[in-house]
Amino acid sequence: MQKSFFILVLLSLFGAIAAAESINKIMVIVGKIPITAIDYRDAKFKYSKIRKFIPEVKKNGSEKTRILNFLIDRAIIDLVSEQESIQVDEKRVESEIQRRMGLMEIEDEKIFSDTITKQTGIPYDLWVSEIPYQIKKSQLLQVKITTPLPSEAEIQKWYNQNRRKVGFEVRFREIIMVPRNRDISEEARIFNEIQNIRKQITDRSSFLKTAYSHSNQSMYRPAGGLIDYIAAYDLYKKSKIYASVTSQMRNGEISEVFKDERGRYCILLLEGKRPTPLEQVRRGIQNVLYREKEEDAFLGWLVQMRSDLSIKYYDNAYKKENNIKKQSEEYEYEE
């Protein structure tokens, strides 16, 4: 009886061990870094949240293939970072968080975390967990990966294809009348006066006649109220209302009377709208193209690392989908 009980206990123990081994089977080994079934399970949620923000060598394939590729790429980064003595501790992560708070001009950590979650759609704790990877990637891009600079032809081509994205400049004239005080009767007087002026303005010629007259209280009256070409984002800094009004106008169009942030009553004549000149956005285009080339170089490097490093695959479904030949190891795993 005691012997039978002992045998049952051993069988139960071996069953529990077998079950535990089954749960945490090794799926891939990258160098000395194993990727287990538990790693795969835990990565599902993270991958689903950050997928749109990360470069991927292969964007297609089954869910298993995409998640395992995600884990393999991360393992490559960790392995090479260790070889290059690139270490990221909690202090370095905190320093990076403080740096980004400074760039966003946010001092309150709660406001910062809420802003990050709102902008990215990623839980803040998950976002923080990605910082070590981002730091390691940035360091490796500096020491291991060569990124070519954009050529002049590439810059010109991007500008020609993305004129709407680079923003625009506007050239306009203004007629302004300012109430002497905040009294309702004074506001009404000025509003009625400028409304009557607007009714008399039918074209550019009649607009200019008033713009040069003393009834125009614009500081630019000597130039007929002219504000020469100014970038839309610079105009926005000066007056959000002006930026909004001009963005909706066509060349040659005269606005209706409106009141700006300073309490002035205004009429605008839009004399020109054009894409921001290339020379003013060249550096920004260079940065955009360089980042694209950097991502391409990074992905190419990951592909090369898959060839250079020892990577053992043990998941049958992954091997079949990705045409990986049978290896010398006899152990195989199938979910």
C-alpha cells in the first residue's frame, strides 16, 4: 500500500514537472539567449500595442511568426549591446524620461504620463519598458551601423512630392480698427464703422484705397497694410485667428470682418499662398530622409545579424512557415 502510494506521488511529481516543461518549452535560441513559450505568451500584449511604432524585417506572416520575429530582433539587440558593453540601468532610463519631459516642456510626471498615453495609445508602464530598447538601438546605430546621407536629388524629389506636407506661406494685407476702450457702445461704433467699410470694398483696388488711408490703424498702413510672405506656423505663433482665417482663404479673396485676440476688428486681403520654399525646409527634409534611411539600414543590419549569429529554431510551425531546414538538434516544440 505504501509502495503504491509512493509510486503515485512520483508519477504526480513527474507529471507536474512535465507540464511545467511543456508550458515553458524553448522556441528559439539567439546566441545564448533563449526565447521560451512564456516569453512568447508575455510578448503578445506588448507587440499588439507597440507594433505600429517598431520597424519589422518581415511585416507579413502569421501572428506566431510576427511575434517570434519581434522577440528574435530584441534578442539580437540585447546580445550585440552586451558585446559592445552598452548597458542601460534604471538611472539611465530615468535620465531619458527627464530629457523627454524637458523636450515637451512638462514638469509634472502625472501630466507627462497621461500625455504619453494619450499621444501613443500605449500604457505608460509599457512605454517606459521600451526605453532600454530605444537607447540600445540608438547606441548601436552610432557604433555598428552606417547610414548614408540623403542626396540633393532625393531631397528635391521628396519636396516635389510632399509640397502640401511642408506647409505654406501667405502674403496678405490688413485693415484694422481698434476700439478706444472696452465700453459696449464704443465696440458697437467701431464694429458698425468697419462693417460699412467692408461693404464698400469690392476688389483689390478698393481694399488698397482704404488700407492706405488714415482709417486703417494697422502699423503696416504706410505699406498698404502689407505683411509679406510669412510661414503659416510663424503666423500661428503671432495670431491663431489670423492663421485660421488665411488658411481658409483663396488668393485674391477678401475676408469678412472678424475680431482677433487683441480685440481689434480686422479685414484681410490674401495676395498670395505658396508652399514653403525648399531652402527654408531643407534641414527638416534631410532629417526625415535620414531617419528613413536609418530605419532601412537598421533593418538591413538585423537581417545580416540573423546570418552572422547562431540562431536555433525549435518551433515546428515557425520553421515550416519560414522554410527553415531541419537542424541537428533532435528536440522540437509544437504548441
